[in-house]
Amino acid sequence: MFKYPKGLRSQININSHSCATSSDSWKTLILGENNHSMANSNTGLPGFTALTQSVSLYKPPSTPHPPSSSRTSPDRGPSLIILSSWFKALPKHVSKFTSTYQNLYPKATILVLWTSTPDVVYRSYATQQTNLRPALPIIDECIRPQEAETENQPKGEILLQVFSNSGAHTACQLAHLYKSQTSSPLPIGALLIDSAPANSSFKGITSGFIAGLPTSPFYKPFATLLVYYLVGSITIKEKLTGETHWIDQMRGDLNDRELFEVGERGRCYFYGRGDGIVDWRDVERHVEEARRFGGRVRTEVGSGGHVGHMNADRERYWRAVREVWDGKDGGMVKSKL
């Protein structure tokens, strides 16, 4: 059982909290953000509490426990939903997913993980994992039977959905953290991967950064040149030192059974040719790698842009989510959104 860091439990029981920290002016100018703005941006989700700049929490209204027999039925929902959002995602966009999940699974706790520029540019893995640490007691609380329950009470289950390369990366950092603290892989009931993973090509990486830049005609040209310089410098450094790029690391981590213990519901990839950031062929190569490891693997090929498949066909998207969780597909399914 995890212990809450000092003061964390009180944060979980309130409706608003921000973790503001100071930042250097040059980071604000160059990266277009600072820790203060990032910390406060994730309080924009209705009903969520910001535990750190990287973690927001929603706790459903308390309800009496139903009989154990009803909770062992095969159609019971996840006890915890983890949404690992895309690079510099805005709360108003993430809320389209959280609000739907709240309607689909009203008894589920929801964690939203946020990824900022420093996480994919210069922040160490150790620091990223420290920022995610408040998620650990929430995971433990949701997947373990309550102390008052009988031994026959099943464990809760997690639905993990990751968005884009950066969201997948942050989810992998959470899995590394979980393993370091428990010596076990992160148990996942179902894994949903939206618009990921790409490869570590120069074009793919720069496209992802540029897509997240402000659209100001005065700011964007300067920031775009800076992106090319930073990505080029990092690429050269990795070639010289033999370091593994974070996208390559993430691709391997997603299929690592020592990090993720994906249940029988398996995983589902949402992707398509209309994605201007993540090449559909990179996703399909990862799909084939996942299938070699066994388990259910479903693909939903959409017409939307990057992280835009839900908007392109909302009904089909959420039907796929429900079917994956309910285990209704046959395993190796390919469907077009």
C-alpha cells in the first residue's frame, strides 16, 4: 500500500488546487510556457483537482457499495481511467474525453497526465517520474479491494488511454515509476493508443513540436527556427553519445511486458492517413510488433487528423472504446472509422 506524500491527501479531497512554481524568463520566451501556467492549466477540467503540474484527479461522487455479485459481472466498468494527454493539450480539448468517460463509467476515478515542453526537451526521466508520483496511491487505492471487503472481491481494473507520442511517453514514465516502487508491471485492463507511436525521424519530431506552437505570425517563425535548432542539436548529441531517443524508448516500452501487464481485453490503436504528425505506417509497424507478443490487438483506421479521430466520427470512436472494454471483438480486428 502506498503512503500519500505529506499534504497530498488533503489536496485530493478539495475541488481546486494549483502547484505554481517560478520559472526563468528565457524558458517562457523560447518554450512558450512556464511552470506556473502549466500547473494552473490543468485546473480547467470541471471537477478535477491538480495534484502536481503533471497530474489531475477526478473522484466520482460517493455511492453505497453494490452487492459483490453485481460488481463481478463481466460488464462492470473500470475503477480507474488514466488519460495521458498529448503535447501541450488544453483542458477544453481534454474535457471532451473526460466528460464522455464520466458519462460512460460514472463510478470511475479519472487521472489526467499532462506533458509539457520540458518533459520532451530537457527534463530528466527522474524528475518527470517525481512529478507523476502522486498518481501511485490513486492507482493503488483503485485496483486493490477495500480493506472491509471480502477476499473474493475482485481487484479494480485500469483503462489506460494515451494520446500522441508525448502522452505515450508520459504513460511509460508512469509505468517505470510504478515498477520501481512495486517491482511489478503496471496492471492495465485495456490499453487505447490514439495517434501514436511515430518514429524518431527529424521530420516527425519537428512536426510534432511545430504543431504545438502558438499561431502568432510574429512568434511562430522564430519559434519554428528554434525547434529545428533544438531538435537538430539533440539528434546530433544522440548520434555522438549513442543515447536512445525518447520516442524509440517509448515504442519499446509500450510492448514491454515488464512495464505493462495488459489484460485479456488487449489494446486498440486509433490512427489514419490524415495524421500529419504521426505516419500511419509507423503505427502499423508497432501494431505488428504488439501482435507478435500475443493478446488482443484491434486497429481503428480513421479519417481525422492528429488526435482528431474522435471528432471525425464520435459515435464510431466511442463504440470502439466500449467494445474493447467489454471484450466484444475477436482479437485481431481492423476497422475503418
